[in-house]
Amino acid sequence: MSTHELDLLENALDSLIEALSKFEDGEEGEPKAYKFAVLHVAHFIELIFKHHIASKHPLLIYKDPFAKKLDQNKTIGLWECINFINNEDPETVSLELRKDLEWIKRLRNEIEHHKFTMDVPQVRSTIGRLFRSVMEFLDEHAGMNIEDHIPEYAKETFKILSDEYKFSIRTAIKAADEVEKENPIDYSSDPDADPARLECPECGHYTLVLNEESNTGYRCTFCENEESDELPGTCDICGVHTTQEELDYWPMDNGGVEARCYYCSGRHRMDKDD
Ligand SMILES: [Zn+2]
Ligand SMILES: [Zn+2]
């Protein structure tokens, strides 16, 4: 590797590590940090693609490698790299990756010109998608395994961003955090208050939260399940607050059902008789 190539790679990795750390700050509740994550990711992508081109021939990163006197101040940008890769093999850069690259370019521009309005969920999901497709590209077409270069403290964030499944769990947990924050419960003033958040029995994540659109009043932010034995319930006869698990449902003459607790359903008496 030439010195220039090494510089590009090292600088690219620095930007990436910086991006990971800003992304993590964003995740921990500092929304402005996502903005810097976008800038660092954009910088990383530009440098790593330049590095990829330079690895084919070190002169290729200059705007005019065929000039009589090489102008070392004029180097290529991200789009020239993408065009080069595309000219080599039109199948390499997917339409989707290209669209996401255009998105980050636009965003970077808006940030630099202070016209940026943050849509956190959109920024998060696009950073994640872009990150995965760039890693896939580097792995498949540049034979580069970036993970080996990530320091231990940033590895977890790297893994979450590289793995769609892990990323979606993190997203669901964040959404559940939000619902919990919006529905503070004060058990000292209302000991029977319904919980805002429960563990989902379907997917096992702590993501079953209050949801007005749900028939049960709860929906999992990960798997959309709406049921759990642990959901709060009220006995229609004595009004006691309990969980669904503790209630029996009795069909009524009018076609509806009546929820009855352990005592009102007669189970208590039956258990005693046994
Ligand atoms: Zn679930
Ligand atoms: Zn009862």
C-alpha cells in the first residue's frame, strides 16, 4: 500500500469510529449527536471509496492522472468513485445504495448550510441501511473486513448498525422507552395504575407498551403482538384490578363476555372443595 492509501484508510477509520460514538450519544438521548454521526458517516464513506479506488492504482484518486503535470490538489470525490465502480461493473452499486448515498449527500449539505431539520427515526434507519450496504460492498468488492479495525469499546455499536435484526430490536426498545416516558406512572397516588410497559411473551423483549389503537390497549413495538397474560384487567363484578391471567371470561346472554376474578368466578370455592 502506498502512503496515500494508508492515510485514506486511517482517516476513513477515524471518521467511522467517531461516527459510531456520535451515533451512540444520539441513542442515549442526545438527538443533536445524530447530526454529527451523519457528517462522520458521510466522511467515512467518501474516504473509504477513495481508498478503494486508490488501491486499484494510486494515481486514480487524482482528477487528471493523465495530465503532463499532475495537480495533487485536485482529487476525485465520492461520485467520481461511484461512477468508476459503475463503469467497471454496472451491477456493483445497487440502485438502493445509490439512493441512500444521495440522501446522505443532501443531508450533509443541509447540515453544513444549517437547513437541517432532524427526523430522528428517519435519520436512524437510513444511517443503519447505508451502513449495512457500504459494509456489504466493502466486504464483497474490496475484500475489506472493517470490523477487525474497530476498537473494542465501539464494537457493540458497530454490530448493532451492521445487523438489521439487532438494529430493529434496538429501534423497538427505543420506541418503548418513549412510550414509557410519555406515560409516567405514580403508584403512590394510584396503586392500581396500569403499567405502561411489559415484557412481550411473543418476542421476549421488554417492548409491550400502551397503544391506543390496540384492542387490548397494548402493542409490542417489536413484533406487534397485543396479548399477554400480564395485561391489566378488571373484574366486572367486584371491580378488583388484576391481570388477564387471573380473570375468567363468562359468556353473557346478550352475546358479550363478563370478566370475573378468582373469587367472583367461583374458582375460589371450587378450589376449597377439592
Ligand atoms: Zn413482541
Ligand atoms: Zn371479582
